Amino acid sequence: MIKSINKGWSFCLYALSAVLLFSTALVQATPWDNLTATELEQQLTEKFSEGKYSPKGADSCLMCHKKDPKVMALFKGTHGGMNNSRLPMAGLQCEACHGPMGKHNRGGKEPMISFGPESKLSAESQNSVCLDCHQNTEQMAWHNSLHNLEQVACADCHNPHGSLTESALKQSSINTTCYECHADKRGPVLWEHAPVVENCANCHNAHGSVNEALLKARVPQLCQQCHADDGHASRAVSQSGINAFGSGKSCLNCHSQIHGSNHPAGSVLSR
């Protein structure tokens, strides 16, 4: 009887040890999908500090990812070129944007930087990768822009691996891209404002501006770029506050429906 009890205890202890070992293995091999955003950022920071890049570059990545058409599209776009030392593929290749490989390809146990709405990384972290290279005059004001403050990621609008549209946009045009968030500006409307229908970028700089609503210039100067040949629109005002043309929102004091109007009497976009 005593021997039987001892055997039972021995089996229980063995089983418990096996469970503990298995649990420890699971903790060590936790896929990054199960990590919190904070844990993910921490692991990626550690990987960057270690700097264990693959000696084979993109060849290491393509061993697993070459069957994904979204990945292979990179080589048809600007980022996949090798003819310019400033391009990612001419340097660290895939790891220039996605971070050092480390042990990622050994069972997929280490995370890489990912982009887009499915990524757990903050928009700020994602954007920091893009802004590492894209710091020209068009992007200089990004950090203080409304888009950045609203946590818009560069990958929300652009596909870094390339697309058939201008500037590797994910949608078919600039306006269609803007309408993804600004659906209220889509229309159709009874009275259209021609520059709005043509291209949102005629008036707005999506990458940042010191002006309200990411405008490329302040009104009335912005409006005068098209309406300068008309006496009303070209009238200079010596100082603000003199009349409705120069005070407050300037032209927008009267022409408030600048994106288009559905009012029967809205031909001048005033209602």
C-alpha cells in the first residue's frame, strides 16, 4: 500500500515537472503576436542595441517571404532599387526598415518591425522609420502636424513596397486616399470647387504645415493663387480687422463651404 502511494506521488511530481518545463518553454517561445505593445517595443529596442543583422540581407528574408506578392512588389518600386546608395535595398535591404533579423528566421521567435493598421507598434514608432530618410522640405513639419498628433502612420496612406499610383499611395489617387478618413469631403455636391475635385494637395500639405488645417499657405494668400485677377479677391488689406475680407478667417468668413455646397444658392460657396 505504501509502495503504491509512493509510486503515485512520484508520478504526480514527474507530471508536475513536465508541465513546468513545458510552461517555461512556452514563455521563452512566445510569438510576438501575443506580446503587448510595450513588450514588443522593448524587444525591438533590445534587438537594435544588439544589431544582429543578417549577412545575407534580403536573401535570408526571401527564403520564407518570396511567395508573398505584397513582399515581392518591393522590387518593382523605388524602395527596391539598387542604383542609389540612399535606397533601402542598396544598404541593409529589408532590415533597413524592418530592423535587424537576429533570430527571427530561427523558428520566428523574434519580432520584426511591422507597419500598417495591424501593427502593434505606435504610429510614432512606425513613422520614425520612414522619417529616417524622408526629411526633405515637404516632411519637415510632420512632427507638429495634425496628422502626426492624431497618430496617423505614413503606412496608412503609402505602401512602401510599391503600388501603381503616384507616391506609392495605397488608393488610386490622392483624393481617394484622403477620403478614407475625410469621407464628408467626398461629395458629390451641387456646387463644386474645382481645385478640391482635382486634387486635395492643391491646397493642403498632408505631410505637415504651420498653417491651420494643413493648408499650404494662409488665406487670403492661398485663395489669391487662383483668384488674383479679380478685383474683389486681389484687394490688399493694410491690416487685419478693417473689413470682412481681411479679418478672422479672411475669405472663409463668407465663402465658408469651400469644399463644395449643396445649397441651391451656393454657387459662390457661401452657404
